[in-house]
Amino acid sequence: MTSDPNTENASQTTAQLEARLAETRQRDNPQDQIQALYDLGRHLLEQGETPQALSQFEAALEIAGENKDREAR
């Protein structure tokens, strides 16, 4: 049985989500980085930290665009 990532992320702290993001960057896996940035952004948005959330979403979109460009080559 898989757990629902939306439910899991609701109980995580900012520090935990930032640590998860750092781990994904070390593994250099764009899909995992995008998901971690999205999760952190959503968490920050729920905390009322809109500018910081927007930064995370923008970073996720940038990685997605770079990844799409690499796959197109």
C-alpha cells in the first residue's frame, strides 16, 4: 500500500522538507527535485509565506524546463 504524499507532506516541517530537497539535489534526480520543490512550496504557501513559496515553485518550473530541453536533444 502506498501512502498519499499530500497527507504525508501536511505533517512535515519546513526543515524536513528542506532536508528532503537537499537530498534530492545530491542525487541529481530532476523529477525528485521538482517534487520536493513543489512540496516545500505548497507547505510554505500553507504557512502564509507566499514569496518563499513562489520561489520554490519557480525553481521547480525552471528545472522542469531544463529537463524537457535535455530530453528533446
